[in-house]
Amino acid sequence: MYKAGDYFVICDRCGFKRYASECKKEWNGSVVCADTCYEEKHPHSIPPKPLHEKQKVPIHRPEQADTFITTPITADDL
């Protein structure tokens, strides 16, 4: 049946020709049939959002400057 302004697409999963209004785009970018081939993204593949961390470090100090050793070190020193 003709639909004004609609066009045909090929389903990436089953390969059938469908109208674009009858298709959906999945989370991975595939265009598939909305009624038969479409699958939601599984919740386990979405990483959980980190909770706000309320723990604080009791004693904090600024980072000190690096200290370099100027005397040569030999294998006997180790």
C-alpha cells in the first residue's frame, strides 16, 4: 500500500523490505523491523552509575616535591 513521503528500507536482521515508518533503529545502529526484529538493549550491558562517594580522607597534605639522589649507586649498594 502506498504511503506518501515514506520510503523502503532493508531490515539489517531479517533482510525483508519494509517501509521506514515500520522500522526502528537499535542501540547498535541497526535499522530493523519494529514488530518482529527489534530488541531492547539488555540492562546488564549498561554499566551502573557510580554513587556519590561521601567518604573523605581525614588527613590530607599537598604532594611534596620530588627528591633526587645525586650520588651514584652501584650493584654492591643493592
